[in-house]
Amino acid sequence: GDSVTQMEGPVTLSEEAFLTINCTYTATGYPSLFWYVQYPGEGLQLLLKATKADDKGSNKGFEATYRKETTSFHLEKGSVQVSDSAVYFCALKGQAGTALIFGKGTTLSVSS
Amino acid sequence: GAVVSQHPSRVICKSGTSVKIECRSLDFQATTMFWYRQFPKQSLMLMATSNEGSKATYEQGVEKDKFLINHASLTLSTLTVTSAHPEDSSFYICSARDRRDRADSGYTFGSGTRLTVV
């Protein structure tokens, strides 16, 4: 079945450092890909998405490119802030109406 | 944007009692509600999928008699944890699908419910 694999955390960075969180997927067909962010004690918020090969999703300085050849959707940010500290989830959606399939989540901790 | 209101945010109950968690879509019609359970430092595990007016579909290993899901209207779905025990303590999150959902649409999540059974 479909699955998502994320790099294990936690990831600890200093403010203004470069961030990469790796995500790869296994799916039949052409899934849509998402990054969600979860702040402590809260639900999930959609951070960005991409729906087809070579699409780049971006939001709040975060970017991720849908790479079909490597089945990857790595999350990047050029300069992280303390406020970016959260858990980040990579997810895929096979088709309309189906549940999102999540990776295990990566905890990011940014210190000043 | 779309909002899903989930209540309560935190609940502590005694072992053997039942707890009801509500999720309401505030400004859209949720044809489908997905219920997840999240263990500490772990990902979200899909428990069940409920379609408005139909019986919920449970994932393998999820006890349907323990986790009762009702989706009687397009704006409200409930999860009732019956005869709760300490091992049911967890973070429960709902996620709603808009009836205008497309393959590239993300879903809207509730803010979660922290259940502690003592």
C-alpha cells in the first residue's frame, strides 16, 4: 500500500540555519503531496502542497518540490526562526476522498 | 478559511466511564470525517472514516464497539470512547473533507483532544 517515510528527528538548529527534512513516498498512480505542521498541543495545519511532478509548493519561507523520479518531497527553508519549532508531517493523498497517509513526523527545535 | 472546531481540548475521566469528542465544520459541509489517534512522539494513526449518514469504516485493529463514531449531519461528527481505560489515553484528532474536495485538496484538522483516563 501507499506509504510515507520521513527522516527521523529531532532536528535541532540555531536560528537562521538552513533546514532540510527529507520525505520519500511509495504510491500507485500520482498522489498529491503535503506538508503539515503541528505546534505543541494543537492540531495540524497545512503548510504547503504539490499535486504533480515538478510542482513546487511554498509558504512562509518553506518550500518543497514534487520529484517523481526520486519519489521525494523534501521540505526546505533557508533561514529558520525560533517560531518554526514544531513537528512537521509529510503526507500523501492518493485520490479525492481518501484519507491522508502520514509519515512519522519530524520534530524541529530552533534555538536563538 | 475552513475551520473545524473540536471539543473538548482536554478531558480527564475515570476508568470505566465514556467520553464524547465533537468535531464541527464551521463554514463548510463535511461529507467525510477522518478520526486519528496520535501517540506521543508518533505519527497519526487513522482510526476510522465516517461518511455523513452512513456507518463508519474502521481500520484494522480498531474496536468499533469501543470507539463509537456518529456522523449524523454534514457539520457534526462525534467520537465516543466507551468504557475508557488508561490505555485509551491519547491525543485524538479529527479531519474533515469538504464536499467540494478534489484530489489535490488538503483536509482541515481539528485542534485535537487530549484524553487522560485515570
